[in-house]
Amino acid sequence: MKNKKYTNIKKITNITMRAFVKTAGAAGAAGIIVVAPNATQAITLVAKKLNKKQPKRFSEQVKNSGYFSVQKIDDNRYAITLTPKGQSINTKVLFEDYKIPINGAWDNKWHLLMFDIPEQYRLVRDTLRYKIESLGMVLIQNSVYVYPYDISEFVAMVHTNYPFASKHIISAEVTHLDGQNQLIQKFKSIL
């Protein structure tokens, strides 16, 4: 039985909507503060800034998405914040857009990510595998990936996005791997 709460979150392909969700998420509880005569125009003003070609259409998409709520602060100020549905989408978008930071020179440590997610969570397992490979990690054995830079932030995001799979995911930091000279060659462009 699949865990639908984590596998059926809608994917946002509209770049402008992704940007709006991430912006509102970054604003946090305070939200995006907009000066406007009413709530509808508050969304329209932000829509015009984000999508200059089709602001009315984008404004309608924002209103109908269910990702945002608009609260009146005072006479002409409104806060646009994420709803719980919007927060779920924001978490997913941040995970999809995540890139492992390369901070300074390589410290000669390898970072391993191992997982053995059960068949009942196949969609999650395949999604995770795709993301790991898109980040540039290298498969060194079935479901064992290696990367030369710290992956702890990524692992934390995996645990946040897929808490039911956390017990099936292990990360480790090692100073030596057999065959590491071949790995150094594979990662040559980022080392």
C-alpha cells in the first residue's frame, strides 16, 4: 500500500508559480506584504511583478491554486502566506530544486548515501534515485551512492520529505574507499 500523503503531491511545472511559492515560503509567517486597496488586487500586484506577459491569467492561477492565503494587516496592507497545502508544495519544490553546495576545497572525505526502500514505496524509491543521480552522486553498488562533498543537508531534506522512509536510509562519511582513484577521475570537474 502506497503512502499517498507523500507520493501524490502535485508537481508544479509553471516556473513563475514555483518562484511565487518559494518566495512566499522564504517570507515565512510574516508573508509577502503588499500595499493594495483589497485582497484581490494584492495578488494581482504580485502577479504583475512575476508574470508580466499574462498577469490576469497568473493571478487567477494563484487564487485557484489553494497554495496561498491573503490576510488583511490594516487599511491597505495585506500579507500573502502559504496555506498548509502551499507549505507541502514549497517543501517539494525546494527538494526538487536543491543542489548540493560545493564549499571550498575537497576535504578528502567521501560521503555515502545508502537506501533500501521497500517495494511498497517504489514511487518514492524511484523519485529518490532520480534525484540522487541528478545531483551527480555516483552509484558504487546497488542503492549505494557516493559524493565528495557534504550531503547532510540533502539527507535531512529526504527525511523531511519522506519521513516514513527514514529508517531505510543511511548516510556515512569515510576517508578511504577502494577504487577511489576512479571516483576522483569521475568527480574531477568539481574537485
